[in-house]
Amino acid sequence: TTTTVTTTEATTTTTVTAPAGAIIWQIPTVEAKPGDTVTMAVTVNDVQNVGLSIGGAQFVITNDEGVNYVSAAAGDGYATKKYNINDTTRQNAFSTPIGGAAAPDGATVITLTFTVH
């Protein structure tokens, strides 16, 4: 028995739809080569116009091997002046005013910078 395998290049696009009443924080897919510095804006995906209010968030940034974390910068997506970024531990947190705040579709939550080696 002879098996023939044909290899072709393909681009795969993943579409994620938020459940009813939800939003998505979307991180873009970026192509880079060794030596490149890449900046990525994490944005609010609210195409259903939910306007979901949140009181705040806490998260840690991780990355794959071969990619070095450089920094994070607060976005303007939520009405907050209390944004804490620790580039050493990669821990991030922010709080919004009492009652929460909603960010519009396309608003930036945080901007991340990485280098590729």
C-alpha cells in the first residue's frame, strides 16, 4: 500500500462568538520574526452591543518560549485611574468606579509589548 501526503500552506481563522450577554477581550494574532518587537492592543469585542459593566479585573500575562515579555501599558477602555501593572511579575489589575464601567466595542484594555528571539 502506498500513501501519498500532499502538504500545502493554509491559513486558519478562528471565529469566536461571545455568548449572549457577554463580551470578549480579544488578543490579535501577530506574525513576527526573530529580532522583531511586537506591540499588541488587547481590545474589547462587543459586537452584540451588550455594554457589560465590570468592577475590575486581575490577570497575569504569560507567553510562549521564544517570545520575551517587555511591558504592558494601561488602555483607555474602562473609566479607571487605578491601573496597576507590575512588569516584573507580569501581574495586572484595575478597578472601575463604584457600580462598574462598560467599555465600547474596539476599546483598548491593555497594550502588550514583546520581543521575538
